[in-house]
Amino acid sequence: MTPKPKSPQTLQKRPRPRPNPAGLTRQRAAFEHLLAGFRASADRTPAERWSYLEAAHVLAQNRFVLHWRSHWHMLRFARELGHRAEARGQLARLGLTVFGHLVQRLPQGNTGRAHVPALQPMVPPAAVRARISEAMASVAPPANAPATT
């Protein structure tokens, strides 16, 4: 028995939804806030500093340039710490970032570290979720700002 051919509509890619410019601007600002927090945390433990980079990764995962930058910063930090396995993992993830965005397959919530499977969706740890919430709150429009349409 031969399989039924798929209709041309099934083979076409669905159009992507148009992004909300205000949401993209806020996402980028929150990402920059997390990187600034990482830079300002030089006196903290590596685990605390990683949480900034992991939060930046989770937040930026759906935007190619930001996603790439999050892995670049992770690679630099791993090299600074002398963690060879993490650095190798980040090099691999830089390549996977390109591929993942091309095929539109990105594991949501993945923290981007080398010790977690690169393609595994996950719920980020509480510390990472807290960092994201704080970053988003820091770039939220004022409560009395007029609504835009």
C-alpha cells in the first residue's frame, strides 16, 4: 500500500507571526540588563554568575542574534574559569544555534549549559526564573504609561 501524497498546503511553511516591536525592544533591554548584572557580579561565586548567563540564554532563545550572544558570553566565561568541557560545549552550541534557528527547533527553557542535553526542553531552575522576572520588571513600562495600539 502506498502512502497518500500530502497536499501542497501541507508542505508549505506556515507564515511566522509578526513580532510585536515593543515586546522585542523590551526583550532586548531585559537581555542587556542580565548581561550588565553578569558583568557587575565579578565578586560573586561562579554559580551566581552563571545564573545571569543562563537567564539571558532562556530569555533570548527565540532571537538569533541574542541567542548567539548568550552562548558567546558563556564560552568566554567558561574559558575565563578554565572549564574546558564547558568551553567545548559552548563552541558546539554556537553551531547548533545556527542550525536550530534555520530549522526552527529550539528546546524552550533550556539553560544552554554544556552539562544539559542541547536539545532538551526544560523548566529553568528557580534562580534563573527569578533573574528573568527581575530583568523583565526592570524594563517594564511605568504603570501609568498610556497604552499603545
